[in-house]
Amino acid sequence: MSILSYTEKKFAQIEEQIGISFAHKDILVQSMVHRSFLNENRDFPLAHNERLEFLGDAVLELVVTEYLFENYLNPEGELTNWRAALVNGTMCAQVAREIGLEPYLFLSHGESKDANTKARDYILANALEALIGAIYHDQGWDISKQFITRWVITKLPEVLELGLWMDSKSRFQEAAQEIVGVTPTYRVLSQEGPDHAKEFTIGVFLDKEKVAEGKGTSKQEAQTDAADIALKMKKWKGPKVEILERKNEDPIG
């Protein structure tokens, strides 16, 4: 039995969800094939999705860049930060989950078991980029642009409102200094595991108040996790940014 004969009906649900009917169904299927799956299924008729991911990454960045350039007059540095927030792995994984890509991934048995790990988010982010690559290859620029606008660029108001163009530590520090006049400090609360696989637990403090704890395989990762949790607990948003929207009469400059 060919791969398409037992996946086409299932993958039709993705087509319905994103509103795109692929001319070549196999490229849609291929966009969900992780390299690990092929290691256990060497007779699988399709390649893994990494070349499509390479293509989709470029298409995603160009569509977002074009949109920001055409709609905002903010300086290059700010637009670069906004773009990074829209195309980074965290956002791509979030969008992949919203579309519902996870059940369609072709993974090894080992990867399939790690459903709630950062590794799964990484795979999902890559799958979204591969899907964009597949859309571009099969449908062209305009349909790719429509897809990215619908699923990714619509996240821009959230990025600007919450300050997601800054990392969590910077956002928490700026908010803490502005709201309570205190600079956060971080302390290692515990560390477990061997040197090559340690897990750190770090607390973030405002003076003597421990606001949150974060975990990570490095101190930096644990601090970022703590800051992210602290922002949610305090319900603090990022710093306000002046948004310079382009009007029709504004020059391209």
C-alpha cells in the first residue's frame, strides 16, 4: 500500500484547516516527515522535510519582512526585533499547534514518546517551516503569503502589546524597574544531575520577594524560564513601543 493511499484522507483535514488544496499531495505529506522516522522506516517512499524547511524558512522571513517594511516606518533595528519575534521557534511551534500539525508528524518511536518536551516544540517549528516550503513549492508566492499573513502576521499585535520582541529577562527587568523601582536578581536554588546533564532551578527575586522559579539545563535557560513565569504571575506586559504606521502618502524610504 502506498503512503498516500492511507494518509490522503487524514491529510485532507490539514488542507481543509488551512484552506489550501495541494496539487501534489505527496509534498504536503513530506513536510511532516521527521528524519528520525526514516531511520526506522527505510522503505518509506518520501524524503524527510529538511529541504522543505530550508525553503519555508526563507519564504516566511521574506513575507514577514515585506509586510513590516510596507506597513511601518520604525527604524531597522526595531523591525528586526519584531520580525525575530514572529519567525522564531517559539512562535512557529505555537502556530503549528494552533493549526493542529502534531498528529500528522511522522516520528520515530522515541520521538513520539516525548510529546511535551522542548524537542517536540523544535520539531513542530521546523514542520511549520516545511509546510510553508511545501505551500510555496506547490502553490506559489501569493498563496504562501496568504497563509503566512493569516497564521503568523496576525500575531503582531500580541507581539507588540506583550513586548515579545524582547527576551523574557529584559522584559521583566524593564517592567520591574518601571512599576516597582526594583531590579530583579536571580539565585540558584538547586542543581541536580551529572555535569553533562545538569538541571538548574533558579529563583527570580524582587528585593526579598521570590516571584517565581524556573528550570533549565543551563543557568541562562533557567533564568529565562523564571522571568517568563514571573511576567505571567505579575501580569506585566512589555515596555511600550512607539508604532509608526505607514500612511499611503508616506515615501518608501
